[in-house]
Amino acid sequence: MKKIIFTSSLFGSVLFLLFLFATQIGLCRFINVSCTYFFDPLAEIVFIFFPLFLFSVITYRMKEVVINRWLKFVYIWVPLTVILVFLAPEYDSSLLPLEKGTVALTMSGLFVFISLLIILVSYLRKTKQ
């Protein structure tokens, strides 16, 4: 299971970096559209895979108990994040803008915080036993 999470999060992180730097890499000339309108929303959708990859590297050598507790959270959070970012509007001019970038950043920030908590608590519980 660790290898699957590691590999899929690595693939998602590579996609994120490709979409993020699509202009610099030259991907836009292949599809004749503006990178901002095509690749930026895709980068926002797969942004969650970047912190997922970092945590899969951190937890790769940890005990199975710690990883399994963290993965229960990941299996719910990552699809939820992708769906919410996909459904968020591209632009919002209200007082509290709720747009793709804001949703992606907020959900990823919460993912980092909650993941750290879960990993730390699970690791400390395991070391006490």
C-alpha cells in the first residue's frame, strides 16, 4: 500500500508541476489556448498531491500502524479536496472570495495540519506501547 500511495502521489506531484510551469515548459503551444485558462485550473485540482507526496515520503519508513491511521484520513480527504476544487467557481467577486485557488490552498493547508497531528499522535501512541 505504501508503494501505491508513494507512486500515485509522485505522479500527481509531477502533473502539478507540469501544469504549474506549463508556460515555461512550452506546453501551451501544442494546444493553441492560453495556459492561464487551461492549465492553471488543472494545477489547482491536483495541488493536493504535492503535500500528499511529502507526507508519503515522511511516513514511508514508519510502522504500518501509523501509516494505516494516516491513510484512513487520506482516502477521504484527497477525493473530497479534488471534488471541492473542481466544483469551486473560477472567479468570485464577493466579500469572501471562494474560488479554485482559495479552496485548493485552504484544503491543502488543512491537510498538512491534520496529517501532522495524525502522524504525531499515532507515532507517540505506538512508541508508548
